[in-house]
Amino acid sequence: MSYLRLPHLSGDLLCFVAEDDLWLAPLDGADRAWRLTVDRTKVGHPRFSPDGRHIAYTSWRSLVPEIHLVDVAGGPGRRLTYWGSPDTQVCGWTPADSNGGAQILAVASHGEPFSYFTWAYKVPTDGDPGRKLPWGPVSDLQVADFDGDRRTLLLTGTPPHEPAAWKRYRGGATGRLWLHGHRLLEELDGHLHSPMFVGGRIAFLSDHEGVGNLYSCAHDGTDLRRHTDHDAFYARHASSDGHRVVYQCAGDLWIVDDLSPAGTPRRLDVRLSGPRAGRRTYQVPAAQHVDGVSVDETGRASAVVVRGSLYWLTHRDGPARTITDTPGVRVRLPEMLGSVGQVAYVTDADGEDAIEIAYLPRATGDREPRRLASGELGRVLELVSDPQGERLAIASHDGRLLLITVSDDAAAAAGTEDSNGEVTELIRSVNGPVRDLSFSPDGAWLTWSHPGIGRSLRQIKMARIKDRLIIDVTNGRFEDENPVFTRDGRYLAFLSWRGFDPVYDVHTGDLSFPLGCRPYLVPLSSATPSPFALNPEGRPAAGGLDPAEDEPGDGSAVTVEVEGLESRVTPFPVSASKYSALYPVAGGGLVWLRWPISGALGETFANPDDTSGRPTLEYFNITKAKKSELVDDLDWFAVSGDGSRLVIVDEGDLRAVPATESGDSDSTVWIDARRILHEADPGAEWRQSYEEAGRIIRAYFWDPGMCGIDWDAVLDQYRPLVERVATPDEFADLLREVLGELGTSHAYVTAARRNEGPPHYQRRQGLLGANLVRREAGWTVRRILPGDSSDSKARSPLAGTGIREGAVLTHVDGRPVDPVTGPYPLLAGAGGTTVELTFTPAEGEGRARRVAVVPLLDERPLRYQDWVAKRRQVVRELSGGRCGYLHIPDMGGSGWAQFNRDLRMEVSRPALIVDVRGNAGGHISELVVEKLTRTILGWDLTRNAQPVSYASNAPRGPVVALADEATSSDGDMITAAFKLLKLGPVVGQRTWGGVVGMTGRHQLGDGTIITVPMNAGWFDAYGWTVENRGVTPDLEVLRTPLDWAEGRHAQLDDAVQLAVDLLTTNPPATPPDYSNVPDRSRPKLPPRT
């Protein structure tokens, strides 16, 4: 059986998606289905034309979905759009006109500033780029003729996730149905999807009764009926030919033949022909799938994890050898056990994490791996071995720090029962997982970074293994991490964010601490001098330190003098920066990664191809107190057991280099990972990844009780469907359904990518940052978007070229522009590359002009700045210049930049509009709130200058916020804060309602990525109710499709009017004049008394 999706029908034919292709099948099931496309690339939403001869669909051949057209009789698909939009979707067709022609109905965010909002388009089949419809943001639409009257059915106000991906969603974006401008079913409290005209009724999917099912109503919204009774799996992606409805449910396709009360759904018998190619094994390029490296004692070979299997790979020549490769079992976190010829790793062969210890190929004899502590460990996050290979330390997801005694070789060879190993809990954190585990050279001590209060404070702890004595090395005031013992056993080094050298913000005068990290050193004994301290005898002539007679060698007993340990903490003599990955190497030195300090948006660097944002690997010689650079620009690295060699992993390349000096051609060994011949078994990988996803959710979901959900039952319900999926996208679709059962926000799934599509299509569409229109003279530049010089990404490629509006684009790279399709097909794959454009002058006379430009990969920043400028102008006109306007697109780096970009200008006006409509969330809402809660307490007056308020940049008068159903996540939170702090009224619509946030992403064995709702937001006065409900505005205003069509700025108009009205009751703060200044003249001296 297959995983069938996205059906449509015409006559006696059924079209659907399976195995990343379009299929056709007879509705009666008499014959097997046959492939209509063979792209083996994600496709979606096929729709038959009214005459049944063509099918329009979306295809991801060019990285993002574009509309394609294919003949039902067969033949290659033809691409119709070149929008470069990530959310293009075919919705259907218009009815055929008098000539039999029809146009495709689609939605896309093409040419818009936000990806959250899609607009409706009509797309001709002749290649014309299409025409945007005037209804504003639209999620889905259908058009039909009734009694000679053409009617439009719209679905607006829905979120990016479909109902099955967040089941029982009740936030502000559940959707609104509109029939020819009139809203239907306004009181229906469910998530709406798939609106259709069916047999004189309006049909749609909804989960207002708890599970997604098919419903219909009369054209006036009355006579609501349910037509299906699915009580476990959601009905999804319904479509209609105007008389019947087909939909998917649990991997099957269903049909409802009519919407009468007697109509019943039936499952369609659909059988695919041909081999299930998506489930056959295939070889993966090992270097692109390296997921862990542990280097042997001398740096001669490494244990390498590739796609969940473990291989032994010699560095210079020699073959690769499989250590463990069991389909359906994932191996993680390899760790060499000293020099005893064994490697430990995490395996989920028993359905839970366990430790397995395997013998290396060069060890004598072939022995089966030993498995330890199955089911006792939770999810293992870190695994380290002591240098002797006798003990393992484990950091678990639940905060436990565990020790496992590794049985000796003789016991294991004899097969005695104690080979299972003893698990001991050393300590348990109550503030999240411990991390950065590291043993001392003699294996007698273990150190780690222990989480403190909040989410940033951490302290360094040490434990003496023999008696479990735990010592605080640092006091938890700062963020201390990555502790390691030097290989001579004399020092403990760690990284710490404890630098407090403030840097002035160049725009607002705020102070921050961007340079707060550096490595620190702790002599473990008071008798060991700091290598950075001054010596009364001076330094040796050659530099560095005098060799200490009692200096222990590698592996010698480590002495720790607890008293005064923290007082011996000394910073390394290196510049404060951003450091990570601290490791000890041979000779008592250390290596680390140093990262450049850069902006959150990447605008620090000269161009997007600049690699200066990547880290540099540095070596520090403690004896000489000298730093040197080993490698520029890498991803990560691993250290050999003796600390003499490093294995560098850099964009798919592996090489071994010396650990203490810059490698040359003789000392650098390029490691050929092609010797690892790994075959992926998709079916086995998906089974393993499904179970792993279930364990990860169970381990990390914010409520230990799973909010009452029987999670094991959920996994059991969907597990049989794993055997039906045949592509990464189908598996991701299934996981979305599973995670959707959490009924919680921020449970996302990103499909793994195999890159099966044609290589020449795997480049982005080129965009010109201008609006072009087809006129008699040709494709004419109607408007070059002005952009914003303060945002490097908001600049049109045509800006500064001398090309003026009205110029006609005639050629792209010397190829003539087609009068119908325009220049867009010629710019396919041209994003980020140089192209030549030829224009004729705007006046129509004169010589043609050629210019070289680099088309944009993404126009959204450019169109966004243009959108903000237009809204600000509207606010100025509506308020007579009395209102400032700020829009915040998200609560991340770009949102913070946008907020501060115009803050100083806009708060200087009597009132302020703060617009968070469409805010995509993030984590900096509290910083915005801090700014907006500033109050003017006084003024600073300077001669020949305007008065400046104290506090600076504080709103002068009333503040009004704008929010809508797309105000999400941290946007929900700032809206709630706005109301709780009484900063001012909120105007608009109820917000998205998603405040159970995620921390990090989890990559499964097959490459699929999931996120887990980990951090639940709770608010005074709201409790838990912001999640899955949203924040209701003080003044609810809906901008209807008719408002959009007629150009009315509903919501914005109301917010401005409210702000102007509030000025009468809450007048703005005004500076004093000079009429009552203090008299500082010298008083007349009074007579003596």
C-alpha cells in the first residue's frame, strides 16, 4: 500500500500525488494507477482543467514551488510561473469562458513583503505571468458560475500550518469564509480548510467538533451538515469537480458522491503500478553525511558515523571497515576508549538509548559488540571516556550526569554478566542538562559545565571519581562552559562569558557587552604558578617559562588543591571575543575556535559570499604564552587520543593536521571519505526515525504529563502508516500529523532532501526588484522599488544603473524577451549571478543600453521597506502629521533593526502607532517593551537646539498597537505585554496564539528535522490561555476582502483615529519654554543689622 495525498477528480479519472509524482487512476479501481510525471521531485495540489484535458500543479523542480501544466494524455510538464515564491499553490480553475478557455487559480506571496500572506492570482495557460486579484491576503479560493452570475469563494485568515499539523487549533487564524463579499459561519469555532462549490452548496473541512471532517452549508451559511465521521484521523486536502468531493485520510483517498443527508463517504481502491522506487536502497555520499568523528590514540584513523552507521576509516590510504551498520538502528556519539582498541557509542537498537562497545578492526579477533545500560540513560546528549578506557561519563537530557563502569577485557571475553556495566548517578541538575564533560589525564577527576538559574548562568564543577566528592570551581555568577584539564594535569581551562567591558551603541547610546568571552586558566595546586604571572627572575632568553622539575607528564596523578581554587582563576592573555570548542592537545597546550563578532543579520561582512563569519581554529602554547592560527574557516574538528593530531571537518572535506602547528603539504592528510560505501535503506531509516521522534517528543515536551495526551497510543495509531511512505516528503507529512496531535504550537517538521531533481534546476529565480508591466512597446519598467540605504538587502539591482521607469526590457543575456511570458523565464536560475539586461529608453528613442546586474534571490526585504514607507505616509496623512509609525516584522535581529531604524524620528511625534501585524515571532519582545515603557520625566534643554526628553526616545503621548491573526509567537507575547502593562489600546484581530516555544532542532536519522514545544508561556491575567487562543484586541477591526479591493485601510485607519482621539485626553509631553527660567543674577547686598 502507498501513501496517497492531494487528490482531485474529473469524470471517471482520479489524480493524486504519491512517491513525489502525479498519478492518474480510474475511479472504479478497475486498473492500476499510472504515473503522469516522472520528476521524482516534490509536487502538490493537482487540479484538472474544466474540460478535463490538462492538470495544473505545483512542482519543486526549481527549489521553490512553481505552477506547471501537463496534458492528461501524457507528455512533459510545462512551467508557467517564475515567481520564486516559497508558498505558491494551485487552487483550481476559473469556469471556461465562451471560447472554452479557463485560467488557473493560485495563491502565492510573489511580490509581497511577507511570506505569511499569500494573494490570489489568475494564471493563463499561455505563459503570461498572471494577474493578481484584489482581495488582499487569501489562503484559498474557488470561482463558479450560478445562474449566469460568477461568484468567488475565499478562505482568508488562516495560518501557514494546515489543520492536521496543529490539531484542534483555536487561535486567531482559524480562517474566515467569504462568498462574494459576505462572510459565512462567523461563529463556527474550528480550523477551516479546502473551501469548495459542490452541488449548490459550500463544502469545506473543519475540526470544530474535535476531528477534521467534511462539512457543507447553504450559500447563506445555514443548514450546516457533517458528511464524514472520521474520529481518529483528520480528513485532509479535499477538492471537488463541482458535484463530488475527494479527500485524503490516513494515507487513503476517499470520495463523497453527493452532499445530501444520505450521502456517505467511501474509500477508493487505488493501486499503484511499478516498483516502489522511493523505498529501494541507495548509496549516499559519506562526506556529506558525517555525523560524528572520534579519532584514535595516535591520529592514524577515526571512527566515523555516517547516516547512523559507524565505520573505521584510516586517514592515509587503506580501506574503510564497517563497525556497525544495522538498517533501522541509529548510532550516535562515537567515543574511543583510550588505547585499548575499543570504541563506545550510543545505539537505539533496543528502542531506547544504550551504550554499545565494539572492538576495532585492528584489534585481535572478531568479537560481538557489548551493550550496556539499555533503557537506563534517557536520551544521551554527551558521551566521553576516561583516558584509560575504564569508565564512561554521560550527560542525559533530564539533567542526570551518569557514570558507567566499562567491564575489563577479560570479563568481556569470558562473557560474564558484569559486562552490562554499572550505572551510577553522580549528580542531577534541576535547570536543564549538564554539558561539556571532560576527564582528567589520570581519569581520577571529571569536570563539566553545570546549569544555574535562568537560561544562561552556568558554573564549572569537578568530581573526584573514587569518593564522588563534588567541588564548585566557579560560583555560578557567570556563563562558564567547556572545562578541560591540560594534558600535563597541572591546570583546568574553561571558557567564560564574564567580561563586562561595555560598548556604546552607535545609534541609541545603549550599552552592551559583545566582547564578553575569553578562555580562563586555573592552576590546580597553589604550588603551580600561573604561567601568565610575572616571574621575579624574568623569563628565559628564548621566551616562555622555565621547565618545572616536578612537572607531571601525561597521565600522571592529578593533584587538586580545593582551597582557594576559584581565587586562582586567571584569564588567558588573548583578546575577548567569541570562543567555543576548547580542547587540550599534546605538550600541555590548548586549541579552540574563535568566532568573529558579527551582526545578527550578516551585514557586518562585505558581501554574502564572505566567509569571515566562520570560525578560526587557534592553538595556544601555555609554556610560551603564545597564540597561533592553525586553520581558517572550518565547521568543526576532533582531537586524537594523544592530542597530537586534529581531524578537520569543513564543508564535506575531512583532513588530518598537526595539533600544535599549522599543517603543510607533508603533515596534512586529506581523508578520502569516498571509501565509506554506505547504503541507505529508506524504509528502515523511516521506521527508526519515527520511533526516535516519538522518544524525543516524550523527553522534551514541556509538560511531563503530555497535557493528558496518551503519547504511546498516538504513536501506535500512526505507526502502520510508516510502511506506506516512499519519499522524505511523505514521511515529513506523516510526522506533521503525529506532532499535530500535541495540539501545541511550534511542533514543526522539515523534510530531508535527496536532491533527486534535475541539477540544472537547483538554482534560484533571479528577481529584479522592480515592477514590470506588459505594454504595446514591450515589457516596461513601471516602478523601480526605492529600497532603503540602511538595509543592504533592500536595494534593487536596477538602482544606480541609470535605467529609468518607462524603459523597455528587450533582452536578457542577449536573448530576446518573449512578448507573452516576459523576462522571467530568462531569469530562471539567475539569482545571485551576473546577467546582462538590454533596455530601450523610456522615451522610445535613442540607442539601446546594456547594463550588468546581479538579480536578487529574495525581494522581500526590498518590498518590505517600500511597504513600511507607504504605511507611514498613510499614517501621516490620516493624522495630519501627529502620529509616528513603527512596524516590527519579527522579534529577532531584523525586527530589532527595523524597530530602532526609525524609533528616534517616530517617537518625536505626539502619538505613536506600533504595528505588529504579521510579526513572525522570535525572542526580543521584552527589549521592545523596555523601550516602549519609557516615560518622559523631564527635558534636557540646549541653546540653539530642540529639547531632548528624559528618558530619551520615549513616546511623547498615546501609543496604539496594531495586531492581527498573523501576529505570532513572541508577537503574541508583546501584544499580551502591551495590554498587561496598559501601554495603550490594541486594535485589529485576535493573534495567532502560539507561546509554547522551541529551543533548538532535532535531526533524525534520515535527515528529517523536528522541533519540540519545550518552553510554555504563562502570563498574569491570562494564565495558560494565550496558547491556542491568542490575545484579543481592545478594538476588534477586520479588514475584509472588500476593504482590500476598494483600497480602504481598515485597522490602520481605526488605530490612527483612536490615537488622535486619545491626544485630547492624554496630551503629549511638551518641553518647558524659557518664560520661567531661574534667576541666577547676583542679589543686592543687604545692609548690616
